[in-house]
Amino acid sequence: MLKKDIKSIAKLLRLIEKQDASSLKELKTLYPQTGSAHIVGITGLPGSGKSTIIDTLIENYRKEGKTVAVIAIDPTSPYTGGSLLGDRIRMQKHSTDPSIFIKSIPTAGWHGGISRVTTKMITVMDAAGYDIILVETVGVGQAEVDIANLVHTTVVVLVGGLGDYIQVIKAGILEIADIYVINKVDKNDSQDLEYNLKNLRTHSGDNSQSLWESPVILTRATGKKGTEKLFESIRLHRKYLNKTGEFESFFKSRFITELKQILLDNVTELLEKKIEDDPVFKRLLSSKNSKDPYSAAEKILKRLF
């Protein structure tokens, strides 16, 4: 994997996706090898053209000779558990390039626009030596901002003419953006959105002393209009992160985020197993004396802890 052996990477990613415990040994070995890749998150509204934008970014990075890994997250059906994984189809033209690795994964019920296994897959791609890791979330609303904790640079993609877009951009998604992109400018009226974005950015109440001012870039990704400017903005943000030391400090905060998630996952799994085998839990389920779930939960928690 450290030599970018495609078969080895793919095998480990499959084990991670299945949440196979055997993948932990490799992840423990790989984690110390991470820290070089520039991790870029592409998030935003459904149908805003995130995949097309990623397609153009891949082309720009390959012209510079950089290797690129893409983690494209697709929604999972709450009814069938299935996922279309259409992003891989949209990026099909890059499939024969050995310097590009594209992995599509379902959310599998995970919230925040990402998948439960996203952080582990980023670790693999980073350790394998890919220069750029692009993480595309599913189409998100105003509260799904988890991606910002996993990447260096967050690109939020919006489109004009979608009605009450102020409700989308004034909430959490406004705070996480390092770069705003207004896509499909040829099909939608983007002037109002651009004006409001810049206005809200100025009056967002951010009291930090950050020297980075999130640019608002207008694009027509299908015609590659404005995508060069986006590419340059991502490059400038990487330079900013290096200059301020945020690129290095990011890995400490990501370590804490991952540690908490690992602990939470393991505690949840242990708790579920403990409850299933607990006679008090079974008795509470079948008992008519359980007037409400709150009291029942208190009894179980007191017994377990």
C-alpha cells in the first residue's frame, strides 16, 4: 500500500467498508505515515454539480503531475439499503489512469453527508502517498457540516435560483466554507446569491483574526468556466495553511476527532451486545410495568454502570 499497489489498497478499502476488524492492524501501521496529502472536501446542495467540479479539478492536478485519490460518498436508501454510486460513473474517463484512485462508498445510514468509514479511507489514501485527496459528500442541507472536521480545505458548492437559499447559507454551512462556488451560472440567476454570500460573509459575526477571506467563485463546470480560478484558490488556501501552521495543527485536531469517534463506535457496540444479553433488559421489554422508555433506560443504565 505504501508503494501505491492498487490491488492492496482496494483490498483494504473493502475490508474497511465491511467494518472488518482485521483492517485495524493495517490502519495502526499506516496512520503514522499520514500527514502529507492535501485533503479537500467538496460539499453542497444536491444537484449543484459537485462531481463535475471534481472532474475538472482532477484534470488540473494531473496536468501538474500530482496523484489524486477521490472518495465519493453517495446516499443510501433508507428502505432497501442500496446505493447507486453514480459518482464513479461520472468520473469514468479517469478510470484507466494509474495515478488516480476513485472510491465510491454509501453513507450506510451515517449522517452529516459522509460515511462512517470516511476517516479510515482518508488514512489509507494519505499513507499510500496520494498528493491530493478529494472527498465529495452527498448533497447536504444547512446542518450537515461534519466534512469540515476531516479536511484541510472545504469547498461549498451552491447554485442560484433555488428559492430560499438564504436559509441554506446562513446556517452551519456558511461557517465551514473556505471557498464558495456558485455553479451553473449559465442556467440560473446567480447575482443575488453572490451578493448575499459576500454580504453574509462580511457580517457573519466571525470574530476570529483569520487572514483568509473565503472567496466566492462563479463557475460553469460543464464548460470549465471559472474552474481554473477555483483550482488556484485551493492552491492559495494550501499556502495559507502552511504559512499559518494550520496544515500541521490540523492533524492533531483530526486525531482527537477520530479518537472520540472510535471510542463512541466501540462503546455503542459493546452497549448493544450487553443490553441484548441482559435479563433485566429482556424483562423490561416484556413487562407491562415499564410505563415509559425514560424510566426503563434509567434502570438499564444504573445496572450497567
